[in-house]
Amino acid sequence: MNARVVLRDQGFDPEFADWAKAKVLAAFSRYGDEIARVQITASDVNGPRGGDDKRCALRLQTRLFGQLSFDSVDAEPRRAVARVIRRARRFIQRSLSVRRSHRRSGPTAD
């Protein structure tokens, strides 16, 4: 899995990119080859006008589901990253569970 963190603004602490990349790798490594690429883009929603809203966009390139996109906004950028990762994992887990249950049930005879 190839993981990349893009910071669009200067308002993030220096360790943030490394922390975010480690969180992404830990969260999605269990899916192995299912996920080819992950990109987190962090930006300041209000830009130079002020305010504390940080946006985190997560893009996943997956084998089964194609490209997936998730977003989260929070005053604390680390919370935004954690939330967007939770959303993506929950979606993938539910989707894989549904696919497995459909495969197990098999076709029905008429």
C-alpha cells in the first residue's frame, strides 16, 4: 500500500504528516492488496481569514470498490484524521461483510 499525506496549508505542526501516515498505515494494513493507494489531504477550511476548522480528505484506491472518498472537518486536525479513518474502515468492513454474505448464500433455485 502506498500512503501519502498532503498538507495544503502551513498551520499544521511538523509531526502531523508523519503521525497521519502512521495512522493510515496501521488502520488499513490489514486489508493487504485490497487497498493500493491512500492519500490524506489536510487543509485549513477558513484559510488566512482565521478560525480553527481543519479539513481532512481521505482518498482510497481499492481493488473491489474503485476510488473511495471520505471527508471530515474538526477544530483539531488529529481528530479529523481519526474520524475520517473510522468512517472509511467502517464502510470497507460493512461492504466486505455484505459481499461475503452474498457469496455464502449462493444462487437460489427456482
